[in-house]
Amino acid sequence: MDTTTNLRPFPAINFSNERIALQEGVSQWSYAKLRERIEHCACGLLGKQTDLKEERVAFFMPASVDYVTTLLGIWRAGGIAVPLNVAAALPEIEHALNTAKVTRLVVSITSPAESLAGLFALCRGMNIQVLNVSELLTCKIQMLPELSIDRRAMMLFTSGTTNKPKGVVSTHKNIRAQITTLLEAWNWMPEDSIPLFLPLHHIHGIINVLCCALWIGARVTLYQRFEMDTILRGVEDRDYTVFMAVPTIYVKLVSQLEALPEAPRKRVCDGFRAMRLNVSGSAACPAKLFNQWKALTGQSLLERYGMTEIGMAISNPYFGERRAGAVGVPLPGVQVALFDEAGHIIEGDDTPGEIRVRGDNVFQEYWQNPKATAESFVDGWFCTGDVAVRETGYYRIMGRSSVDIIKSGGYKLSALEIESTLLTLEKVAECAVVGVEDETWGEAVTAFVVLKPEQTLGYAELKAWCEPRMSPYKIPKVLRVMEALPRNAMGKVLKPALKTL
Ligand code: MCA
Ligand code: AMP
């Protein structure tokens, strides 16, 4: 077994040469060209050093060849890659930079211009050096380090039940395991071609789409966001063999397709029909959506289950029955079990329990947070907090053990984080945030607030106040001003009661 990594784990990047790796607009990059860029970037980051020794290097770019170059350049030079959310508000970026103790930040021509002035000022204040990919690309290629596979490689931020996101650290070995299980399970092949329009600060876009494709030698078409019309033109032109998205995107596609006149609808639907695989994940895919997609495109959506800390763990089969409303069976090399409240493994079907996961795919630690890390493992099993039941061998997700976690359009949000920001709004005396079932978003962030005496607050004012303080997708979709929040005898807010309102 290879225990070092100098991008050797990405076989295609080393050996595929003239195959097209990336497409961005009208530009294309072969694997050989991409490798050259990665090596320039790695050498630029190294300067006179021989190894970045797990330096945390953040980067702020949407899906682009520069993003890919930077991610793999940091890995190649021995750093920990910290991809930032390009839609984040400055206080959220500050939290990430601070938590990760980032020393350098890489930007590029693709970085959202409207955010750069604030970001640069933040970095000046934090003594973080800002670099541009274009400068790094001018550096001469020299010796690059041999790295142990156990080295830390990436830090992603995840919301939990605490109020601030934690840094989830994965090693090269974790990442390799997360990629290779999907290559095997979903039959990835070098001939594949996939559009990438998901945000690149989460596993779904980074591992399931980008890294799987680049590992095997497939082609990735990069979009900075979900550009529906352009992507559907590509589908119609049979540009893609595989499509991966969150349920919200399939909901939006269904309504777009249903609104099209028959001839163009048929062309796009036939484009989807001709693909070898359509995957849904990051949030529950309702059976209704599964059936609508099948009726329109003939595709049985392959639904899978994963988490930032573990990559993917459970998946419907590539060959065999894909069951609506279920997430399937454990992926190769991933151990999955359900545990009852007493902490015992549930052996048979039909008894719900918490999903716990073991395997090389499971992350190493929450960054510099040994307490949270220790609390999330029991006897070597990572405790997901998700509750599921097995039905004739297939897992079905039933919900989460915490009402404080909300899933909106595939993003996992902390109700407490949103509440703690809303409480800094001078007029607000108390507030409670919950996720309310919603056909498009899965759950819609809903804020219940009690105002201080003689204050008023309308939705437009709340939204405008939130904009510089939180990512757009965290901003409540609904505001309910209340006289008082429902509480139990202990004074705890009754969130389930709020949900039913
Ligand atoms: C956008 N908006 C949202 C969301 N996204 N509101 C709530 N929840 C959201 N997720 C709001 C914007 O603030 C804006 O509001 C309006 O919708 C239109 O924004 P726009 O950006 O144009 O929307 P969109 O492009 O249609 O975005 C929807 C989206 C996006 C494409 C579904 O949310 C998305 O890319 N989600 C995927 C997230 C993801 O990859 N998650 C994976 C993490 P207004 O009009 O009021 O300004 S989970 C993971 O990685 C694990 C391991 C796993 O299992 O996969
Ligand atoms: P995150 O850590 O942001 O990646 O979100 C992971 C969470 O998304 C999991 O803990 C689940 O609650 C949820 N999730 C992912 N995939 C699915 C799915 N197919 N069905 C239901 N929930 C899912």
C-alpha cells in the first residue's frame, strides 16, 4: 500500500496527459496542463521551504481552474487546504480564518470582486498574507515534498449544535478513502463528463464531483453557480454522462422542465435520459421528487447519505434496486451501524437508531477542539446524530437527534448560530430559529422573535440587517413576531411547538 502522497493518489493527474480535465467557459485544460499549473502553484507556495508542514492556506474562489490549481497545489506542497465559502459574510470568513489560524490566503481573477476590499482589510488586520494564483503560476518548478498519507490535508467548516462552525480536518488518507469508495460504487470511468455547479467549500462538490472525476481522468465542466439555462443546454447537447445535485436543484429542474413547451422539454429530458447516472444527496429526496424525476427523464435518482466528517457512507446501488425514500446500503470499505439509546448495536431491521460510522473515510479531528472530537466518537465509531431505520437491509433516514440543525437547499445550518446573530439586533429581546418543512428548500429557516418594548420589525428590515452578517442561505425566509416564546417548565423554548405554528 502506498503510504506517501505526491499526487500519486490522483493517478489521472499524473498519467492522463492530453485528456481534457477541466472546461471553464470556452477554455479547456488537459491533465498535463493542469499538472503543470499545480506544480507551479505548489512551488510558488513553497518559496524557499521544502514542505508547507501543514500550514493552513485558505483560498477564496468559486469553481474555476484557479480553484482546482490552488486546492491541489496546497496539497502537493504539504499544506492544509482551507476552501472558503465565496458567499460568506465577512464575520463568517473572519471566524474561519481565525479558527484555522490561516497564515496565507490565495485569491484569483475569479474571486468575487465585491468581497475583496473587505477581505483584504480583514487579512491586513489579521496579518494574513494575500497571494494571487497568477503570481504563483510564474514560479519555477522545483523539487516537491514526499508526504505521508497520514498528513492533514483539508479543513472544511461545518455547523453543529454549537453556535459557531467547527473546522473538520481530513487527512490525505481520509480523502483517498472518500474518493475511492465512490469510484467503485458508482462505476466512475475516464470517459465520464460531469457539470460542477455546487459550492466548493463542501464535500459534495469537492469530493463527490471534483476529486472523483479528477482521480479517474474524467472531464469536469465548471460553473461558478447553478446556471440553470447554460447547464440545461449542455444536457441537451449530451455533454454530460453523470449529474450530481441536491434535492432543491432537482425541484427547481422539475418546475423548469414542466414549464417548457413540449419540444424543448423533450430535448432536455432526453439529455438526462441518455446519462448513465443522476445522483441526489446532502438532504432527503422525497419519494414524490424521485417519481417526478423518473417520469420526466426515465432516471431513477441514486440517493446517497453523507456528512462533512465522513464523506459518503451509505448509497443506493449503481446496479440493483434504487429505492425511493431510502439511502441504500453501506459503501465499500465503510462500516455503518445503528445504535440504540443504551449504546448497543441494533442487529435486525425495523428498529430505529443513531447512525454511527467507522473507516478510513472518517475525519481525523475537529481542529484544535479535542473536547468536541472526543465527544463525537464512542468506541471508535463516529456518531452522526442522524437517526435511521433499516428496512429489508436498506437504510432510511428518519431525522436528526437535534432540532437545532436545519437543512436548507443542502446546506447544514445551526439554529443557534443564526439565533446568536439575531440577538445582536438591538430591537430583539428573544428569538428562536427553526427549520420548517418546505417543498423547495427541504427546510426553510424561520425566525420567531420577541421584540423589546415599543419596537417594530418587518421582514425587509430583518433581511437587510442580516445581509452583511450571514451567508444569504442562512437568512430567515420567514419572520414571526411573537408576544412570548412557548417554553416548558424549565424555561426551555419548545421548538417542536414553534414548527407546528
Ligand atoms: C440560495 N438561497 C437559499 C439557498 N440557496 N436559501 C435557502 N437555502 C439555500 N440553500 C436563496 C438566496 O439567498 C437568494 O435569496 C435566492 O435563494 C436565490 O439565490 P441563488 O443563489 O440564485 O439560488 P440558487 O443558485 O438557485 O441556489 C440554490 C442552490 C444552492 C443551487 C440549491 O443553495 C446550492 O448550491 N446548494 C447546495 C449546497 C451544497 O452543496 N451542500 C452540500 C453540503 P434572495 O432572493 O432572497 O436574495 S452537504 C455535504 O457536502 C454532505 C457531505 C453531503 O451529504 O453532501
Ligand atoms: P453536512 O455535514 O453539511 O455535510 O451535512 C450532513 C448532513 O446532511 C447529514 O448529517 C444528514 O443530516 C444530511 N444528509 C445528507 N444526505 C442526506 C440524505 N440523502 N437524506 C437525508 N439527509 C441527508
